[in-house]
Amino acid sequence: MPDFITKFSSANNSIQDYIHIKNKVDKFNNMVLTGQPAKLFLNTQDINNLMCQGGNFDKYQPGQYKYYQIESECILVHSLKWPAVYGLSSIESVKISLSFLKESGVFFEIKEFLSINDRPYKRQNTKSTLFYSEFIFKVLGYSQSIFI
């Protein structure tokens, strides 16, 4: 088995933990939508549980997988895809850093591509409002219309 697959981390998720975390996120969303002050704290396991909806994946089977890791002031997104578009035996491993910034009262997501197949990958960082953040959309699980 190629190193990209054996080195790829996976979370130990459960439906019970997912339901608990989802309820915590729903409570946060309701407080925000009703104008109440609210804070939401999630750890690496919480984020992975939300993204996988409590399910586990078998990285040794073909598919697309993601693992999230909190590191310093950013979230690392590790993704694995095989077979990739290059052929049936092709594997693509991508590592992205997500961070968030507030400027003039507006929150932005900064996406930095770090590596592809363990090789440094320098591409222009992207900066977008939370309206376009796939990560925020998936974690909070609500309509993007909240940001309009």
C-alpha cells in the first residue's frame, strides 16, 4: 500500500458523539440567529465527527477522504483521493491550511495550499468571506443566507 494511504490519519467517530456535537452546534446557531451572545468551542475530534456525520471511513478502499486537525492558529485539512483522475492507480494527497481573519467587522477565511503528494505546493492563497467557506458551511450546517 502506498505511503500516502498508510500515513493518512483517520478519526474514531461515533453516531452518539456526532449527535451530541450536532446538538451543541444547533444550540449555538439558535443563539446567534436570535441575537444572543454565543461561543462555540470545537476540538479536532468534534470537527471530524461533524464532517463525517459520525461515520468512519476505510482509507484502504477507493474514495475521497478528509481529516481535520487543529494546529496553532489554523485548521489543517488533509485530503486523500484515489483513484485520482490520472488513472486507476493514481493517488492524490493534499494538505491545506485554513485560518480566519476579521477585517473591518467582516470575517474572512484564508486558504493556503501547503502540499500535494507530500511535495510543497505554492499557490496563491485565497481569501474569501465566510459566505463562500465550505468548511464553515459544513460545520455549522445552515444556509449561507445567514451571511447576507
